[in-house]
Amino acid sequence: MMYIIIGIYGLLLGSFFNVVGFRIPKGKSIVSPRSACSKCSQKLSWIELIPFFSYMMQKGTCRKCGQPISPLYPTIELLTAVLFVFAYFVFGFSMGLVVALTLISLLVIITITDLTYTMIPDKLLFFFFLLFFAERLVYPLDPWWNSLMGGVVAFLVLYVIAFVSQGGMGGGDIKLFTLIGFAVGLKVFLLSFFLATLFAAIYGSFGILFGKMKKKSVVPFGPFIAVGTLLSFFFYESIMDVYLSLFLI
């Protein structure tokens, strides 16, 4: 029963994260006006706002104008629900769950903003910094200075890369990884950074290989950061065990 409840909360918050992700970068309120079709501006009724299921019932189109609705909406809603349920499976009811849900929320929202607008808003990062700061006061990493070390090293590593590459790393990515380093600590940050860059490199290589991208094409790094961070946060020990068994033993 608890898994169902957590999943429902995930769907609802996933719908809210869509609103935040699409409105905050444009300076719009997340409270008003009511959600509307992006094509015909028709205000959505309650039956059109049921997370994930409304999209399926409407076959991915607006009930009034018949134009397609972005599949990003239901994907984010379902993904948030799945991640919330998995976090509960791993941590149960604990402060670890609170940190995990906060991290998932941040990464889901920045995935939306980066995919849609190629940006990671400062006000969003500042809000989540306040949350993580409060959470790490109550539930510090072991040792406590691991948060500070993670944040400082993350900032220095990303800043040096941005400086050497002359803009190869965006300011939003630097700030995001600094926040992630503070939230998860040094070791998890280092693995998340490695995985994020690996996935981005693979994606870019295939894009160039199949003619979908050019060498200087701008690729949103946020989604790769999200994937690398979540894998590192939940599976750090397992990933390191596999790495050590393959390369060092």
C-alpha cells in the first residue's frame, strides 16, 4: 500500500515539476494562470490534468485543437513516480529518504529546464541549496565535512574545465555540480561526474556518427548529470565493485 501511495505522490509532484520546469525559466508564476494547451491556449479541465493517465486517455493530443502534446509531460510524471518508489524501497521512512526525494526533485526539474531552454535557473539551484543545507544539518554525511569537500572539489573541477575549454562547460552546470557535490559528498560526486561525461560523450559520438549532430553542436548536459548522479547515489558501491573486479583484480 505504501508503494502505491508514494507512487501517487510521485505522479502528482511530477506534474508539478513540469509546471516548475516550463515556467520558472520564463519568469512565470508557478501558481497562476491555470495550465493551458500550449497550441490553442485552452484552459485545461480537471480531467485533463490527471498525471500520466490524462495523456494516455487523450492519446497524446489536446481535446480541443487535436494538436499533439509533448511526451515529455507524461514521461516526467511517470519517471518521478518510479524514482520516488525506488527511493522508498532503498531508504524506507528515514532522513535518507528525504535527501533522496529532494535530489530526485532537483534533477527531474533541471532535466526539464535544460532540455527545453538549455538553461539551469539560479533561483532553482538556490532554493534547493537551502533544502540540502537544512537536511545536511539534521542528517550530515559521515564525516560531516564530506559535504563541504564535495562542493568545493566539484566547483574547482568544473571551473578548471570551463576555463581550459573556453566555455565547454556552462555556468549552470558548474553550479549544479557544486550543489550535487555538497548534497552527496566527494566520492559520489566524482563517480557522478565520470558517468555524466561518459554518457554525454557516447551520446555525442553516436549523434555525429549518424549525422544528427555536428562537432560543435550544443548538447544539454543537465540530463546526463541527472542520470550519472542518480546512478552514483543509489548504486555507488555496486558500480565500484564492478569496476574494481574488471580493471584492478
